[in-house]
Amino acid sequence: MAAGMPGKKSRTVLLVEDHETTRITLAGVIEREGATVTSVASAGAAREKLREEEFDLVLTDMRLPDGDGMELLEETKRLSGGSPVILITGHGSEETAVQAMKKGAFNYLSKPIDLNRLRAEMEGAFRWRKVQLETAELQQEILTRRRGDSELIGVSPAIQRIREKIKQIGPTNATVLLTGESGVGKEVVAGALQAASDRAVKPFVKVNVAALPKELLESELFGHERGAFTNAVRMRKGRFELADGGTLFLDEFAECPPETQVKLLRVLQEQEFERVGGNDTIRVDVRLICATNRDLKAEMQAGRFRQDLYFRVNVIQIPVPPLRERREDIEVLAGYFLTEFNTRNGRIKTMSSRVADLLKRYDWPGNVRELRNAIEHAHLLSIGSELEAEALPDDILQSAGIPIAMSVLSTGHDSVQSKLPSGEDAITLPLVMKMDDVERRFILAVYDKARGNKTQAAKMLGIGLKTLYRKLVKYGMEKADEKLDGDDE
């Protein structure tokens, strides 16, 4: 258990006092408070202990035979991860103790020591240490999660070059422009830049410009004051304020209307703005990462994008190539997504060489996003322990010349076509399959087409909602404790 975590028994104190009687008395008080105390009589001995162990509190006399408490304070900050230090001062040395507090000491106690105050100061120091450790743990968790979410998966030279560029510019405050087709992973690159920066534990705020109505975009970015427009019943902070100290990622950046481009230019130049309907100037410290799938030079020539803004955001440009230009990444990414869905769905499946070959032969117009969807599709519809080629989306099969809707006559009586109940889509079911497997594949195909909407899937199948739910539980797609309302068949 880490020092300073919940529970008094975990509290550890290093007591540094050269006067034996005082040392024994203070050690007794500390132990009665439920802490474990390590007592030493010199600064040298204290340094040795600090190298061996991290303490929740260091309680030290200001004057020691081989040094002083001020020096030990510096040693503690360097060796013990910022453990709080309480100094014990003699008469007339309070001024020195105050100077030590300015350098980071938690507090000081004057001799003769008031034991009640000692207990109170110790408790305050323990609480402070607990918050310090929990905050560090939370920050590390956030950083780890972001690094995991922002991990660049791939082995291609293109991905290696992007990784190297992130190492170079990640720690800087430079504005970055990410370019590339839709679905190539520009948001992942933005996350990797954030994770590699000094702002890694600070806010990482994402905005998809194209997803917001133009009339609401400025309010979303810059916030608004109460009464700024109809329905503005209270003040609202914008994304720039929420990202203060961290990073703001603007996806589909080229969709910004001209009036918003003007305000963005000012924020980039001066790091300040006013909320919509407000007069107060708000200053922020935000790193901006922009992404677009458009040709900004062509947009400038067409008069849709400001030239001065282009040069402001294009400090560093990272082109993210489409998946068809880095085919060596396809199988690696597919394996990564397969692991994700194995964990999420609680069903372990492997990828056959045939499926891997089909994936690598496809051109992936939707890039990494389409690949992820294809793996999820195949994972849901494959019956055995392997992903089945026939469970891949139709576009992939058609591009490989595999017929989608095979009939009994055209295939030598080895498969049968079954159309989904909501249109012309069809799935192929081998005649050697058992009836339970046929039902399972058909239900899951409809469920997938309904995008996980149980009510819609049940209607398409012509069965009751509860019946569908029981089937999904049986197939491992739902947990058995979920409550559903609705009539059964």
C-alpha cells in the first residue's frame, strides 16, 4: 500500500531530533496517533532514511549537529517526492522558519512544543499528503488513459514518421494542422500530440465544427453572456475557456464561416476574446490543433478561407495518409480492433489468414473508421471462434469478387440467400449450418442493421422485444439483469 493512502496505519513519519529526551517524547506522541515513526538524531541519518523510504511527514529540528532543517527541507523535496515537512524551532528562530515555509515547508512549531498543536499540524499534514498522492494518481490515470486512447497503431514508414514528428513538436506550444481524408485518424494524432506535451494532464477539448449549426458555433467556441440571444438564460463558458491551460482540437476546421474565422485569428494572435454578448476580455492559454479533409489552398483561392488564418494555423502540418497507402498497417489495426471487441463482447475470436488477406486487398475509402466498423460487423456475425470472411461487410466481399446473394441453384446447393426484412440487403447462409446457428446469424444481422436499437430490430424481425432480449442474452450480446419494458410475442 502506498504511503499516505486511506487508513492511519499507513502513515509514516521521519522524526529528526538530536535531543534524546525530546526525540523519545515526540516519538511516543506520534505513535499514539496511529503513525509509524522512524527516529534519527542527525541530518546525515535522515538523508539515508529518505533515500530508502518515502515518508508521509518529516518532522525535523531546525538545528542539528551536522546541518540544519532548511537543508533537510531541500533534501526531502528532492528525495521523498514532496513529503510535507514540519520544522521545530528554538526561541528566536521563527523568522528563519517563516523563510523555510516560503521554500515549501508545511509549517513550524516553536519550542517548547504544544502537543495539542503538534497533533493538529500532523493531521493537517497527513490530509495534505493524502490529497497530494490522490491528485498525482488521478493525473497519472488521466495521462495513461489519454496515451492509451491516443496510441498510434501501425508499422508503416508513414506512421513512424508521424511518431517522430510528434516527439519533436509534442512538447512545444506550436499550432498544428492535421490534414488527410475522413477517417484516417487525425483525432488520434491530435490526442497523441496532447499526450506528448506538457499539457498532458490538462484539459483536452474537442470540437467538430461541421457538427454545429453556424449560428451556434461562436457561442460554442467563445461562450455567451446571459441574455446574449434568445434562450441564453445563463452565462456559459465556451470551449476556449474550458481548454484553458490545455489543448483545443478543432476537427473539420475548414467549415468555419468567415465571421468565426476572424475571431479565431484574434485568439491565435492574442490569446484573448469576448463571450458572445459580453464586453469583458478573457485571456486564455490554449494550444490549438486543427484538422481538415479539405485542400485549404483551394479553399483560399475560392474565397472561402482566410489566407492570414491559414498561415496562422499552418505552423506545423502533419499529413495523415489514407489507409490504402499504408497497407502494412491494415492487419495490425484489425488485430487491435479485434482485441477491443473480444474484450467488449466477452467472446474471443481470432482472425484467419483468409480474412486478413481480404482486408489487405480492400481499398478502404472510409479509412481506419471503416476498418474498425468492418471488424465489429464481422465479430458480431461470425458464429465460430474465428472471424468468417462471409461475415465481413458486403463492400469488402464485392471488391474481392465474392457473390453476396448466392442462391441454392447457383452454388451447387451449398448455400442459401436470405434477405433482411427491411430492404434488399442479403446474407449468405451455408446449408450445412444448424437451425440454431441460422437463427443466430439472421437475428444478429438484423440487430446490426438496426444499429443496436432493440425496439427497431424486434419490429424488423416480427418478434416481441423481450424475446429479442432473451436471444441477445443467449448470444452474449446483453447482460441478463437488464430490465426491459414491452409486450412479448
